[in-house]
Amino acid sequence: MFLKAGNIVYLTFTTFFLLISHFLRLSVLKFLLNVFMCRFRHMLVYAFNPRVKTLIDVPSNQSIMLVGSFASWRYTHPVANRLRRTLSFHRELVQFAAKFLSFNVPPGWTAFSFLRVGVHVRRGDFLRPGRIRKGFTTATSLYLRRALGYFVDRFARIQFIVASNDIPWCRDHIQSATWPHNRVNITFSEGHSTGEDLALLASCNHTVITTGTFSWWAAWLVNGTTVYYADFPRRGSTLGRRSNIEDYYPPNWIRING
């Protein structure tokens, strides 16, 4: 886990299942889960399920197992600000992000004379044929030019912090030559862990996201101006039919085609 809530340490259900399965027969374990745990199954992917509100009626002495993908801003909206204050990165990740950003201040720029925009580009596993058939997409270089240009047009001086699982592609397709070097700097996060990349993105002022939930969470944590890729998931695909984009992207995030 990259984040902690206060001083509470959570043991994920998967970890618990693996640990306890060493001591119980699988059939006995399944029986216990069915008896003592309420299952809430959600079949959509990027969408809100209003039935989640019925969980308040579950007895307080009964556990709840959420099954599915709960990717919607609507789930956390009532407690969003409190949740952002509660969730914090582990100390070593905070220190890493601060050191990286301090070390990479563009030459001649002072620390408070510019804004930082985190850019996350998801590629890698999203390029697998099976995922493409389901409706996963990857952002184009046209989208990225437009997304970065959105901020360049609105702010005097910007440093873009780029994180990705395909940095070589990003170096080829995200270039600062389009804009004056005294106004725009592009810095790549290379060779870092996913936790370190998330901490870097969450330390920026605003966010450009592409596809997948990694950059979604980075943008949600930042809570600044967010630009997102309009062509995800692919329309008419299996994933597209199991999604409701209005549930997935908050209404104040900015949609850009590419």
C-alpha cells in the first residue's frame, strides 16, 4: 500500500484469505465467509451503483465484502475532503517526492515562480490485444499536445512532471520544443516505483490523465484542474457498455479529444 489512514494499518482481504487458507480447508473457509460476511457484487466497471446505499442496513457486527470495480467519484463525494485529509503517503514517499521536485527545479526558475502539472501516461498492459478487444485505449500524442497546451495557454510558467509505464514512448511524443523554454519545462520520472510516481503526481498543482485508475487517483488526490482523455473506454466496446463516464469522471474535470 502507498497510502495510510491515520495510524491504522489495514490487512487486505486477499492477504487475509491467503493467510487463513493455510489453516482451514477451502470449503470450510467459504462456508464461514458466506455465514459471517455480507457480499455486495457490482457488475459494472467505471460506474456508480446506487444500491451501495443499502449497506447502511447491514448489522454492525457483520463484515461486508465488496466484489467488483467501484470506480466512481460518487462513492467518495460526501466525504471527499475529509478522506483526502485522512489519506496520506508514507513518510519515505513524501520525502522522495520533495527531494525529486527540489532537485529538478528548472535552471533559472525560482521555487514559487511556476506551477507543476502531473502527467500520467498509461500504456504497457493496455496495449495487449485482449484488453484492446475489451475496449481499453491508450492516449494519442495529439491528445497529449492538446492537454499540455490547455495549461500552457492559461499559466505563465509550467513544469510538467511525466510518469508512465512507457517512458521511452513519452520522450518521443511529449516534447517541449513547441513552447518557449523559459515558460515550459518537461521532466520525466524514470526508474521509480509506482508508489514514488504516485507521490510525485499527487505533489503537483494540476493533472493531465490518460487512461486507467492510477492517474485518476493521482488527480483526485491533487484536487486541482484535471484534464482527461475523452476516448476512454472505446465507445460500443464491452468495457464501454459496462461504464458510465458521467459516474467515472467528476463533472468539473475537463474533457479533451485526441
